[in-house]
Amino acid sequence: MSGQAWLVFCAACAVVFALPSPLVFSVASYAAIRGRKTVFASVTGGSLGIVTAMTISAIPAAGLAYLPHAFVEIVQWTGIGWLILFLLWTFATPAAQAANADNDNLPGKSSSGILRDCYAIAALRPRYFMFFLALLPQFVSTSGNAVETLAVAQAAILLLALGILAAQALFAGSTLALVRRMSGNKKIRPKYRTHFISGRAVSAGYRRIAA
């Protein structure tokens, strides 16, 4: 890729990593509640999880280099459409789905547990996998060495993830305030609880009429 293409790629990844997300919320929560001693484990786990998601999505992206150019163009345009939907989904989905209270209800109890928790959030959820699956084909060329390009991209993503997550953990208070502010108007309504309460109210009404 050219220098300009690398700049666009790194900028797109940096924006997505910096946006409020469940991973950002967890990394900042560990730092705010447990202290900065958790920064290394949470940031390392989250960064490795992001790289894992990128590596898995890079397998089909690397195969595009051996396919006809017309087919690659179709995949690239489909990826652009998905990236637009991804951004809309990011801003429409609450990032802070956990309790907003500053109590220690985090699943990781030790450094290894924190690392595994942040790794799982980044690697096992579809957020970063689907993002890279749409982004990487934009920078794959049928005339270049796709494997080498993706290997360099993997290293760049690791450095970006480490830097951005570390900054969000060190400034955990500001990060949590931003996540909660952006999630404030997008909370998921407890529909099952609402249906349960409504059902109890209807049943009570029928019993009163029957009496």
C-alpha cells in the first residue's frame, strides 16, 4: 500500500478503537474501580483480542488477491456499505450495558482473569471481526503481496490498540463519562420485566372482576 493508503487505514482503525464500546467500557471500568494496576492486563487482553479478530478476518481478505478484479470490486463496495452500517450501529447501540454504579461487579478477579475477560470481549464478539472483514478488502490489491500487507497491518493494529486502550485506561474517569453520556439515550428497555408486570396487573384486574 502507498503511504496515503496506510494513513487512511490507521486513521479508520484509530477512530473505531476510540469509539465507546463494551471493550472500552470494561478497560476503563477496571482502571477506575480496581486501580491502575489492572491497566497492563486489561490493555494487553483487549489488544490481543482485537489482533485475533483481525487475523481471523484477514484469512478471507488475503484470498481476494487470487480472485478476479471484478469480483474484488464487488466485495469492496459491499464492504463500504457495511462500514456505513457499522458506524450507524455503533452510535445506535449502547456501549455501557452494565450497571452504571461504581461497584465492583466486574468478572475478572485476578490479572489473568482480567486479561481473559478483555480478550473475550474483543475477540469473541462480532464487533471487530465484522469491522476488519469489511475494511481489509479495501486495501487488498490483486497485483500486490496480500500476505505481506496484512502482516504489516497486523503489527500496526496491535500498536494502535495498545496505545489507544492504554490512554483510555489511564484517563478512565473521562472515558467512562463519555461512554455513559453517549449511552444515556440508548438504553435497552427491560421489555421482559415490563411484560411480566403488565401480565400481573391484568391478572389482578380479572380476579377483582370475578370477585
